[in-house]
Amino acid sequence: MQSTQSNTYDIDGFYADLVRHGLIIPTGIQGGYGRSQVFEDILRRFNDLVTRVAEPDGAEEMMFPPILPRKLIETVGYMDNFPQLAGSVHSFYGNDAKARELSARIHAGERWEDLLDITEVMLTPAACYPVYPTFSGLLPNGGRLVTVLNWVYRHEPSDEPTRLQAFRMREFIRVGKPDEVVAWRDAWLQRGLTLLKGLGLPVQSDVASDPFFGRAGKMMAANQVDQRLKFEILVPVISAEKPTAICSFNWHQDHFSAKFGFRNADDSVAHTACLGFGLERVTLALIKAHGFDPKTWPQEVRAQLWP
Ligand code: AMP
Ligand code: ZN
């Protein structure tokens, strides 16, 4: 498939070109730009294609708001592993006098955040998290398959157009017997590669690890690689040497089933796995591969996204 784009990679240049072509809208927030209608159209069309490809599996769709109970963040161990990425929601609980002080401090250009207190919610860092607590007790025979799409938040401000603080993940979550879950993950890895290659993206897959915090985190990451618990599908977007992960596959083993107490129909230990397409990253990878105007993209790509 012929590519209309050059094979040069330049983070600032790519960002500037995306703005110049009206695809993204700067907001002054690093990793928090707006998306134009054309950008959104590509993103939604890709998501629709995923829905069509996955249709025979009959996944159950769920939709959650982009906030989670603080308690759930604690239960899944997010603050033990990724405190640097967390986003916490605070609000004002004070009286009239405190409200006047808040307002006066802001207008005087002083700091005011210490007048806020924590709420019961945090921002969702992975679209699949709200799904696990919905499983309880014994699962049906054959387990369950769920799909979600959500905005997620990660505190990793950056000028790279592919590294956002808020972005969307389309996820599938499989729960069942260990061999069922692994077979599902392996099949989707091939399916994902075929789907993305079919869209003219020069993808490859590799074992991967999560950005666990600190020195202890290095061991967790090494262990994750040793056990081949995480795979990614990568494609060059802003660098040839360091391709960007556009889809991730995670096998959590019994991490979530142990925490939320669900088991297989025969009372054996349930495993979970999820896969997530980073929808903004897929959109940017398509733009990088085929050009800033989707009307000029190769016909075989357009036919799949705009059927
Ligand atoms: P993860 O849960 O970290 O494996 O992320 C799932 C998918 O979300 C990745 O494969 C990426 O496509 C996407 N993703 C992760 N972090 C970011 C980010 N900071 N900005 C945009 N997309 C991201
Ligand atoms: Zn997930």
C-alpha cells in the first residue's frame, strides 16, 4: 500500500502540522488539545470498524462516566503502582466566609487550592477498571466478555501529540478460565495486527511493561515482561526508533478476581484479560501514514473506515 507521508519523524513539526491542517485545536494544556470534526470522524470510524470486527463475539456493552470511586482506586492498588499518573477530584465544602476567602485569594492572584477537600471520586485511569467490580460470585459457564469506551486521565503532560493527559480507550474485557482468557488474548493479538495492517499501518507487536513507580516498580516491570503479561501493538508515529503503542493486551491473571471475589461457574479461580485501543493514537497513526486529509487516503483504507 502506498504511503502519502514522508518517513521523517519530528515531534514539534507533527504537532504544528496537525494544528495547521485544523486537525487539533491547542488549549494551552499539554496533552489536552481539542479535536476537530475531521479528527473525530476518523476516530469514530475506526471505533465503528472495531465494533464490526468484534461483532460475532457478542460482547456486552457497558458505559461508565470518567470517574471512579476513590475506594476502587485503592482496592485495585493503583496508588501502590502508578501514583504519578493519578488524577484526584477535589471540591469546596466550606461556608460563606471560606467562599469569600477563596474568591478573594483567586482575584489577588494567590494560591487557593488548600481551601478544597477531596471528594469521593478520582478520574478513571483505565477504561476497564469500573467493569471488574460488576462481576461477583460465580460467573456464567464460559465466562463473560464486556466492551467499554471511555475517557481516561493520566498525569503525563507532554508536547508529544501522541501522549495525552485525557484520551479515549476502546476496551474489551474477558473473564473466565485461565486457558480461555489466554486463548482469547492470543487470538485478539493476531486480529488486532491484521486489522491495523489492513489499514496500511506498519505495525508490529512486542512484549511490554507498565510504567510502575520508583525503584520497586522496575522489578514489577521486569516481572511483567518475564511472565509475558503485557503485549503492545506498535507503529512509528513520532519516531522511527521508538514506535508508539496503539493497542495493549493485558493478562491480569487472578489480580481482579481475587480482589472482587468472582470465580468460574465450577468454582475454579477466574482470570481476566483486557485489550485497549488508544483511539487518539490510532487516529494519529493513520494521519501519519496516509496524510492530513482523509479524502486523499488510499481507497482500500477509506473503504473500510467509510463503508
Ligand atoms: P495502557 O493501559 O497503558 O496499556 O494503555 C492502553 C492504550 O492507551 C495504549 O496502547 C495506548 O494506545 C493508549 N495510551 C496510553 N497512554 C496514553 C497517553 N498518554 N496518550 C494517549 N494514548 C495513550
Ligand atoms: Zn484494561
